[in-house]
Amino acid sequence: MGMTMAEKILAEHAGRNEVKAGEYVWARIDGTALTLSAVRRLEEYGIKKVFDPNLVYAVEDHFAPPPTVGAANNMVAMREAVKKYGIRNFFEYGRHGVLHEIFPQYGYVSPGDLIVSVDSHSTSYGCFNVASCPINEEAPYVLAKGQLWFRVPPSIKFVLNGRYPGPEKFVVGKDIILYIAAKYGTDIGLYKSVEFTGPVVREMSMDSRFTIANMGVEIGAKFAIFPCDEKTLKFLEGKMRRPARPVAADADAIYENIYSLDVTELPPYVACPHDPGNGVPVMEVEARRVKIDQAFIGSCTNGRIEDFRMAARILKGRKVHPEVRLIATPASQLIWHQCLREGIWEILAEAGALVTHSTCGACFGGHLGLLGDGEVCISATNRNFQGRQGSPKAFVYLANPATVAASAVVGYITDPRKFL
Amino acid sequence: MVFEGRVWKFGDAINTDLMMPGAEVLAQPGLSDKEAAKHCMSANRPGWAAQVKEGDIIIAGRNWGCGSSRPAARLFKALGISVIVADSMSRLFFRNAINIGLPVLICPGCSAAFAEGDQARIDISSGEVRNLFSGLVCQGEALPEDSPPAQILRAGGLKNLMQMEKGE
């Protein structure tokens, strides 16, 4: 019987020749993160050592750097834990980034891996042909044992057909995932492995594939897996700590459903408050003249180089609208540095944007750009839940970074294609 | 495991940001689960958390607990909720609940069978969900007895299971 990508990876990690959807297995994992919440629970669980200090990566991103004494004290505990457990890879502020950007950049993921980490956007590594999913309460168990129980998920597949408009036309991976969430619902992938294939995937940059896998969790996915191709291997070349073991789905693999969509005519998409599934073409929102107070480009969803290059193309020689603040928060300090070298920060600064260091900060309502009562934000992030970015009386629209930059200039939510 | 109690109804796609608000809870490290639970659903249903009584039951719609991995299941435990039943549930919420020993049951159609304030009887082992007011019965997806989540739930959470494993 043929297997899907998820089944192949789970079978290999469970020491089995074959697994089927619906089965429960115990599987070894190839790596995990040590995050703040896990540090506290290691003590609570009385864990003396971690399963492999080389495969545990200590990253703090949500409060980078600490905005409160409480957060600073948590970091004191984290640095002590790094020493106590002999964790080899710890990312001090300045050399840090959002967990999901750190893992691939430092070679902690290889095609064929099974990865779990605390943070829902751990589905991101799926773009590297990895079975990767979020955990939370299980973290101490995983850190101690290096294994976890899994229910082998049923698989569904999205086949992306047609011609990919791409960053040149300001229609990217973000628009595809917002479109999928709107058309098929935010529970279409619930507890399932979601595979993304087709000619458009091959055209897509790793950055755009990352955005789709990252927001896989926004359609309920357990895994959001892409095939491995030359772009995958080129991105990871010279970084990987383990050889690539790519998996491909068998021709007779079983899918609960296969959805084919043509993206040739897809416009930029905008998800209206308060749900990522409330997506509509940007023209519909533009027609309503939605005035914005804040524009945000960043996070693990849209804080990579393709994102800031698109924004810079629009912002070059223009100014952010006088009644708008534009905040740019890169996904990692490596990307911060790349933007510096490419002159992108200079373009943003001259436009009147605020460039911050890398942090999860504003995206989850932590710090560095929260919204007040009645404020409206257009955000190149992943969630627009009520209260997510600050006040429950604020309104967040999700969009791609080009739409955010264009809206920041005009002051209303705007189709970026008028800046082509 | 059988639970009886008063029903609180929630709709579709109730996310963990609503359950455990970032600005009030995540950005305030050091809050106990009991203190954090006071903010549960404060955006969509202000005042609800204060009305919950020990043993109450939640019946919800589709995609309960979608969104962030934040450990929101702890807050319902701290509020005294005995069991959560939903038409469908996010993987993260499902696992977080099981792993801290909070019983949860996925039961398609349960939401339509209850009104707020009804009395429910939930049998986690068999998956039977009964409305004691109307007599309506729905069949939920009981966990196979030897499955890891069923073992974890019987142990009262992953922490207890680990301690039992150590003791063996």
C-alpha cells in the first residue's frame, strides 16, 4: 500500500515499514526547542537531563528582549537551564530570531525529519519536506525522552496549478494560503497532514513556501508538507547537520481529499477581522475605504527577505501616510542584517517606517506595537483574532507585505498592484 | 469516566487567544493558572469566567481551541470545568488537555443537541453524550482503550504517567 509523505516520515521514526492513518505510534524526534514555558516545566517535572543536548535548541523569541522584569527573570532561568542541561545551541539576543526562522537557517532541519516544538507555527518546517508540528504541554516529556506519541493523520492534498503571479506581481504564498482559508474554511486541515504540490509550488520561492507551511496551522493542519526539490536543497546546502532524507508520496498513497486550484488570476487577498478565514480580494476591501492606523510587516509569517524586498519596491521614494505608523519586524537577526546590506532599511527609514529588531512582539500582542481601542491595523502576520494584537476593540486585517506597504502609503487598505 | 454538570455553550472557532489573552496573560509572566483563568474569554464573553462553578461542562462548536499553542486547557481546569465536548477540536487543544489530564471529547453534532444551562452527562470511555433535559444522545469519538491518549488521561496527565514510568 502506498504512503503519503507524513506516513513515510512517521513510519521511519517509529521503526516501522508502514503506518496507516488512524494508528497511534510512538516516534523518535530529530530535534526540539527549549522555550521559556518549557524551562519552567522541566523543574516542575523533576527532569535531570535532556535526551540529547545537541538536538535541543534554546531560543527565546516572544519577549526579545525582555520588556518587563518578569520576562527578564524568566530569561535568567533560561540561561541557567542552558548551562545546567548542557544545551549546545543557545541564541542570545542580537544573534536570535523567531524559532521557526532559526531552525532552518542554522541547519536544524533536514528533509525527512520529524520535529516538534512549542509554538503553533512549528508547522513552518514542512516547507523543507519535514514532518513538523507544534506541541505545548508535552514539552518536558519530549525534552526528557526524545520521543512522543502521534496519531497518524489522514492526508489531504492541495495541487496548485496555473501560472504563479509571484512577488513581481505582488501575489505570493500569503495570498494563496489566505485564499485557501477563505474558500475551504479554517478547519479544512484539522488534525490532518496537508500536502502542497503542483507546478506553482515549483515556481515558488522558499520564502513563500515557508509562509504557506507556517500558516498551515491556520487551516488546522498537523503537518503542512511540501515536496523536496532543488530549491529546498539549495536553501539548506552547507547548513544541514544531518544528510537530507527526502520523502515523496507514493503514486497510490491514500488521500481523504485532493483539491486542485488555479492561481493564475488570484489577486492579493485580505482577511478581515476577526478570523484568518475571512479573506476577500483586496479590491473589495479597497472599495470600502478602510482607513488604517498601523501597518505591520514581519513575524515568522512574513518577515523574510522576499517580503521586505516587495515592501521596499513600493516604499522607495515614497512616504508613509502622515496618520499611519509602519512597523517592520524581521523574522531573525540574520534577515535584519541582510536587509541592512541590501539597503532596504534605508529605504524604509526614509519613508518614515519604524524598523525593529527581530521578535514575536506585536504579532501575539506581547510588546513593540500593540493596538489601542478602535484602532485598525493591516498586518503581514498570521492571525487577526479579536484581541490578538492588543485591545479586543481593535481591528486587524491580514495581508501580504506588498499590500501592507501600499496601504501604509495611501492610508487606506489598497491594492498594491497600482504601484507596479 | 462519567461526568454530569451544567452546560456552557460556545460557538465555532473559539481560539486560544480568546481563552488565554496575550496582553493580559502571556505578557504577565508569573501569573498562577487561577489568576490567569480570570481573563479567560474576557474579549468575547466578559464576566463569564467568574460565573463558572466546579463541575460545569463546556459544549462547543467546530474547531474549538484553534490558533496558538498556548496552554489554554490549564485555565479551564483551574476554573473547575470537568470536561469539554466539541463538534471538532484543534489538535493542539486536544493534546494539551489530554496531557494535563483534562477530559475532552470530540463529538460531531453535540453542539446542536444542547442549549446553555442544560444538564449533560458525558461518558468519556464510551463516548456517549446525553442531554439530561431533552434526552437527546450523541455519539462521540471515544479513545481506543490502549491508545497513548487514553493511558495518559487515566493516569491524570503526562506528568503522572512519567512518574509512574519512573516508579516501575
